[in-house]
Amino acid sequence: MKEIGVAVIGTRFMGRAHANAFRQARAFFDPPLLPRLVVACGREEVRLTEFARRFGFEHTATDWREAIAREDVSLVDICGPNHLHAEIAAAAAAAGKAVLCEKPLARDLAEAQGMLQAVAGAGVPHMVCFNYRFFPALRLARELIRDGALGEIRQYHALYLQDWGLDPGLPLTWRMRKELAGSGALGDTAVHVVDLARFLVGEIAEVCGMLTTFIKQRPLPNGAGLGEVTVDDTAAFLARFTSGATGVFETTRVAAGRKNFMHLEVNGTRGSVRWNAEDPNVLEFYSLDDPPRVRGFRRIVVTEREHPWAGNWWPPGHGLGYEHSFVHAACELLTAIGEGRPPVPSFRDGVAAQAVLEAVARSAAERRWLPVHP
């Protein structure tokens, strides 16, 4: 079996999720390319050494340029802060390496477009890690929508609520600085439900947005006083899809009690589906085609072998979780590269999502409806 050498750049939350995904893809699936964890890259040597030991990397590097330059690396996985995405992706593409990048693809639309030009111009495989696409329940939702089981799609509702930013004593990290992150909840969490809107319903034509920062100052990490928060705590917007469907989106980092509450609902003329990331193995489906006396939302537990990826894991009824969505995404990337086809979602999907975010931010600033320019 052929192998592909992987460099993972970033050793914190997303670095761990991606490194685990490559290990499990090798253990539970049979992609045409098996991942070989060649080098882990991070700035903190003690953390980096422990990260490499735990996940089985062969080497470490504290400079991402060194990791990219290795001849035994053919896939560069970008899991660092947003402001590093563009430079690393361009360097990897120039070196002829395939590129996987965490979301959001970039800090703004122009930067995302530049990244797409870099990978497309170099002709290297590229993928953005919109991992929620890879839950079996959302694949079933898409299938039902595409098959017409919901009729004409009228409405898309998305809530993505977390509370990790609720404490005003939380230090001012890079995620709260516009020059490093690009945006706050808008780029961090709204980008997921925007991508899923495109995945399930189609392209968004125009938006009307509102961004709010409730906690305007936070302690500096070095303890030397307070610093200004320059990104949003919450984002909310209305949308019209090119199909004529409407959308309502809301995301926040400061909703007390909400940990990873992503609730999606799609309504059509003949039925509806709804899903929540905190109960990921269940898709709820309502159909007007059911007899009236038994009509209601039914719970479909998507752990049978007929559902994508489920058969590679546990017996039916033994649920999958957050980490499995990354494994499935890794399998898509490895399979696509091995088969010589473009991985999905690609940087083009990252750019399309970024175009929506950009329109929302401009709409909020100008307090009016604005078109989305891809």
C-alpha cells in the first residue's frame, strides 16, 4: 500500500484533531494512500515533543518552512492560527505539496482568493476542513433534499451557540484580534453553518447582517493590563439563496450553558429535516407523505452500514462523535489524492464561504442588505 508523508503544522486543538484523524483513517479505513505522520510543527518545544510522542510523528520542527521543505512530506496540513494560513499554503503549493487547511480558509476574501490562486496555479490537491459535512446524518439530510423528499426548499435555520467566551477574565488570545483572526464568531463558527447551507440548500445570493462585541476589553496574556477586543462575540444575519429560499443564521461565543450547540433545520413544501451537533447520530425527518395519524418528526439513527463511513466503525447503535468527522474528512482527502481527483470541499468552497462572511461583515457595517460576490 502506498503512503503519503504528512506534516501537521499546529499542535493544539485542531492539530490534535487532525493528527488523530490521520491515525484513525489508517486504522479503520483502506484509502489508496495511507498517511505517514512524518513531522509535527509547533513553536513550544516541550508541547511539540509530547504531541509528537503521543501521536507517533517521526520528527519535529519549530519552523514550518523546515517541515514543508522535507522531501518525505507530500501533504501539508495547516492547523495554526488564521493569519498563518495564506503564507503556509502558498509555500506548500510552490513546493508541490498537497494542502489541507483548517477553516476559515483565511482572514478575508482577498486572502482566501490568493490561496486558491496559489494552489490552483501550482496544480496541487487542496481541501478545506469543513468537518461537519462528514457526519453521516448530514449526508442523509443532503440525500433527502436532493431526492425531493422535502419538496421545494423554502427555509434554512442555523444556530451555532457556544459559551467559551462568556468569562470577561478570559485572556485576549489571537482569536479575539482582527489582525490575527480576521473575525470572531463570524469566521470561527458561522463559517461552518454557512458551508452547510451551501452543502444542503445551495448558494447564498444576499445577506443582511449584525455583528456585536459585548466584552470589549480582555486581560492581556502577559498580565500587563487590558487589551481591546477587535472581533465580534456574536453574529446574526438573514439570507436569501439563489433558489429563492430564505435563511436565518445566528452564532455566538457567549451563550451561557451552550457548549457546541449547532442546530440546523431545513423546511420544504413536503417535509423538514433537523439535526444538532450535540446529538450527531440522529437526523429528525418530517414528511407530509406520511399518513396524518402517524405524522410527526421521526428519529433516524444513522449508524447502520448503509450510511457513509458507518460500516467501518462499530455495530449499529454504537454512535460516532466529533472526532469521527475529521477521520472521514481525512479519508476523503487521501482517497481523492490517490484516485487523482479533486478533494471536496476544496479551497473553492472555502472562498465561497468567505465571500458570504465578507458580505455579512460589510452589511453589518453599512446596516443594509448586500449581495454576495463569489
